[in-house]
Amino acid sequence: MQKIKMPHGSRSASEKYLTGAEVRAWRISRRLTHAELGAWLGLSAQAVGKYEERGATKATALALAAIDRGLKPWQATKEDFEAVKQHERMKALRKGVPANVEEDT
């Protein structure tokens, strides 16, 4: 059986949405350092530099757009977890399965 050689850089998950030059232009036009942008993205300054060399995926581009709009990185709250519990209880009731009535204290 012959091995099939995959073309270099053919993974769709890593498809670039922004070029490195576009990422760099975005950062500089907003007067951010590598470290400042890294803090917003949860990355090191070195990782930001790599984005500027290699480009960025659509997910990173969306994160940059969120920063532009003044949105801070999302972090789950107690209310978010309570909403998940409520969702699971309602789902169980719709299926006719008795809901777990355990309460966290």
C-alpha cells in the first residue's frame, strides 16, 4: 500500500483567517505591546509574536474583534453553573426522568 502524502498546511482547523501582517497592524494601530495583547488573549508575548509571523485563525480574529468592542474575557460565574443545573433538571423532566434534587451547600 502506498502512503499518501498530505500537502503541507492542509489542516482546516488551522486555516489562517488573518495574515501575520494584519495581526501586527491591528496590534500596533491600537498601541498595544505584545505583552498587553497577550494578557487580553491569555497568551504569552511570544505567542503574540508568533501570530504576527504565521497569521491567526478565525477564532483569534473573533477574540480581537471582542477586544475592540471593549468586551473582557468571559469567565463562568456561580449563576452560569446554576443555569446549567436548571437546564439539566428541565431536560430530565421533559424526558420523564426524576430530577436529582441534591443541593450544593
